[in-house]
Amino acid sequence: MSDPIVTLWTAQHKDARAPSPAELTERARVLRRRVWRRDATEYAAGALAAGVFGWMGLASPDWGVRTACLVQIAGLLLVMRNLWTRRPVDDPAALDRDALSHLRALLTAQRDVLASVGRWYIGPMLPGMILFLAAVTRVTAASTGWGPALAVAALATAIASGVLYGVLRLNRNAARTLDAQLAALAPPSSDNHPLQA
């Protein structure tokens, strides 16, 4: 069974050829650099957010807000740990493989990281976000009443949900892009390609 993407690509390009080992090695290097930049941005954003929640927790006299800030910081630290454990690492066994297998392994690992972002990235932050919204709503309701407090909480929940949904969609779209790249790297006559299962 032939890979439809490779077949289409080959049909469109009469001079189609397999990428050279040097090209594959360069693509792997570019991918690793892109992942490193993304991760560095995530670490910086996580540190900034943890600092903001730490400051709010210390500044607030309310025990509920303080607890929510601590839970949110714990969630952010868990996300940073998850990001660290999912980073591409130099694999000594990769030296025994050809450049195509190495690039496929890198693309597959990143695709899996992006496709599961809801579990390891969004999931750990949800408890802190929910507690924080509930605590701030309770504190706000004590001074403005429940009507305005719940209205603000609903707006904040809608915004946070939209942002999280956007993060989920962007990462899933990126995972599909990597799937297409993996399919294009498959040999045209491969009958046992994992993406064709």
C-alpha cells in the first residue's frame, strides 16, 4: 500500500528524490532548535506566572486566595517538570541509526507531546485556576454582592476557557502537521508504516 502524500508529492514533482542524510540532519537540528526556543519561552512564562501568583498569595489577607495561589504555583511547577521530561534528549542509540530514522523519532516524540498537551499541560493548571476563580469570586461577593461577582467570574471563566481551548487546538493542529511530515518521510511502498494502521 503506498503512502498517498508521498505518491502525490512524487507525481507533482518529476525530479522528486529522497532527502539526503545532510538534509535530514539539518531538519532534525532545526526541529530541536525550535523545540528548545518553545520550551525556553514556556519556562520563562511559567516562572513569571509563578512569581505573580506568589506575590498575590503573599499580598492577599484571604486564606482561600492564598491556598488557590499555592495550588496554582504547584500546577505550574508540575507543567514545567512535565515539559522538562518531554524535551528531546540526545540519544546515544541514535548514533547507530540513519538520519531518516533519527528524524522520524524526533518528529514522532514531538507529535506525541503536542497531541497530549491537554493531559500534561492544561490538566495540572485546572485545579489552581478553578480554586482561584472561586476564592476571588467569594472575596468579591463580600464587597459587591453575588450578582456582580458571579458576572465577573463568568466572564473570567469564559476568557480562561477560550485561552485553554486555543492552546489545545493550536497544539493539536501542530501535531497534525508533524503527522503529515512523518507521512511524507515514509517510504512510498511501506506496508507497515505506523501511521497507516
